[in-house]
Amino acid sequence: MKRILTFILIILISVLTPIYSQWELQKNYIPKLGVGRAIDACDSLTAIFYAPDENLQGLFITYDGGKNWNARLIPEGSITDIVIRDRNLIWYTTASGKIFYSTDGGLQWNLSINTGKEITYIKMFDNFFGIAAGDGENDKTNIMKTASAGVGWYPFDKQPTAKSIVDWRRIDFIDFNTGYFFSGPTYSKFHKTSDGGQSWYEIPFYGYAYLIKFFNKEIGITCDVDWNSRTYVISRTFDGGNSWETIHTNLQGTWPMDFEYMPGNPSQIWFVTVEDLYFSQDGGKTWEKQKVSEGELKGVDIVFVDKKHGWLLCTEGRIYHTVNGGGIISNVNNEEKMVFELGQNFPNPFNPETVINYQLGKRSYVTLKVYDLLGKEIALLVNGEKEPGNYSINFSAKEYPLSSGVYLYKLTTRYKSYIKKMVLIK
């Protein structure tokens, strides 16, 4: 009888005890640290994070997927952001305005620049080209670029107005030329550059953006907080910030900390706050809470290197790791199974009208545009959310001052872009 009761008790304990195997807490060689600052990873095995100890050390790196974490001595603590490109190439920024880099996995460090003002953001697009940003003079930012692996940094020709501390959560560069910056809280303007900082212009945005993150040049997401209800307000754009869709969620919390798009799929987004971790399968329209730990999460930063491997940094040096996409891979539609197709226009060549067909395998925001061979936009034929199905669009050259020649038409969805040629003969 005792054996039976013991067996039943074991079963009950196993059933009632929470199991968080989708996100596993890393405990190997990580001491108790302070508030987490930044984490980055470059492949399924290699990741690096910083959370300060009492001596402002606290930089750790793993080469085996978190089985072992190796401490690295750094010349200066108070790290604000960090980037790792491979096992050897690492860059980090500091609150004192310095950028350090290492070419041997953090065993030795070199100082590349000292601006004297806090630098809070760094992103390397490859081993040579990158962007860093921080506080500048006279209420301006100090956004810099490098084409020499961070050995030398050069300020942008033009700098947007900041009037506050530049926060890495409110700036995001897609490539060497295209970047977004929300200046707050006193100025609260959304800035964009498309020419590598030679010029900046304001894009229309109503509200406040505590977080901004862009998947590519056109698709992006922001987060505001309704402090009356303590709920999050999500805004998203599918046309590079020219227009925004605002979503008032029922997600309650205080400070939003980070967004992370799943690599290769803008419909799948992770959202970490001080309190919780959320996941969206529809580009940020709806969210599901993901159970990670008991009590307040105290999340800070999240990064995914592919669809399976991700890292979540919290305070006190707590690191969570997933090798199965946080457990959501089996629950989401695989984009490879979706059918998206842009058909060849008919007739082709045409004069003056032609029909363009396209097919959507999943609900998506869609744009269909016509360009000349110089890349100038001629016509916007479709611009909006579309349900799955087959569509036909008429294009008439009578409505535009077009000459005979070759033109391009481009279909852009949340998942992929497609482009084809058509010929106008007069």
C-alpha cells in the first residue's frame, strides 16, 4: 500500500510541478550578477552576454551552446551593448563613450574610439561594416559608421535631434544606409535615413516608442505603454514608416525591453518585458504569454540565430536558452508550406492594358508596385491587408505618361518579395 501511495505521489508531483523545458536556465559557471545589459549570439553554439558584478566585470562567452560559460576580463565595464560575429570577433560599447573590439574571442581588447559621451548601440552587418550610436553635442545624436571592422569610426554627415539620452531600444539600422531613430521623451520624433546619414527626415508617427525593431526596410514594429491601464500599445508598419497600424493590447506590464523577429519570418516575433515573455504568430497583431520562470521574469534582451536557437538575458546573470524555438515551432505554420506566387502579366508585351495575377497562401499585408528600370516608382496597384486567395489586378498605361520599354512590377508580402518584367509597346 505504501508503495502504491508513493507511486501516486510521485505522479502527482510530476504533473503539478511546472516544467519549463522549452527555455532552460543556464547554470554552468555563471555567478550571481547585477542587472543584465546585453546578449548576442552568432550561431547555435556561440553566445556572449554582460551583466556586471561588483567590479563591473561580468562578460561571459560560451562555445558549446551554454554547457560551459567562460569569463573574460575586460578593460572597462559598464557595457551598454555588445556584438559577436564569430568565435573571435567581438565589439562592445560603454557608458563612458568607448568602443572596444577583440579579434581573439575576448582574450585581448583594443580601444577603437573614445567619444567622452555614452554610446548605447552597436550593430555589425558583417566583419567590416557597422553602425554605432550614442549621445552627441547640442541635443544631437552621435551616430557613427565603420568600414574597417571597427578599427576606425566616422560620424554621419547629419545627425538627428535627440534632446535626451540615446537608448539602444529606440534606434535600429537595417543596413549601412537605412536606419530609424525615435528621439524621446522630450522631443518624441521618429527619424529615418535612407542614404547613410547624409540626410534625415521625420516619418509620421503618433504616440511614443519605447521600443523599435525593423525586420527589413519596410516592415517594423514599436511598443508604447498606456500608463492608465498599464497595457502595451503596438504599432506596426509595412511601408517603411509611411503609415502605421496601432493595436491596443490587453497585455499588462510596465517596461517593454526588446523585440526579436524570428530569422527569415516577419510574422513571428518575440517580445520581452520586465514581467513577461510573449510570442506573436501574426506579425504582432495578437500575442501569447510564454511560461519561462516563476515570479517576475525581469527580462532584458533576447536574440535568435535561427528558428530553433535563442537566448534570453534577465537580471542577476540569469540566462535562458532554447533549442526548439521556445516550443512554438510545431504550433506555427511553416512559411515553406505557404504558396505565394506572382504570375507573368498577360498579355506581354501589352498596349495599353495588361493583367497581373498573384496568389497568397496566408493572410498578409501586400503591396504591388510598378517601377521603371531606374527604380523610380510608377504606380502603386495594391496596398493593404489581404486574405489567402488568388487575385487579378488591371494595369493601364493610359493612366501614366509612359513610353515604350521594359518595366518591373514587384509583389511584397510579409514573407517574401517577387519581381517580374513586362514590356510596353506603343
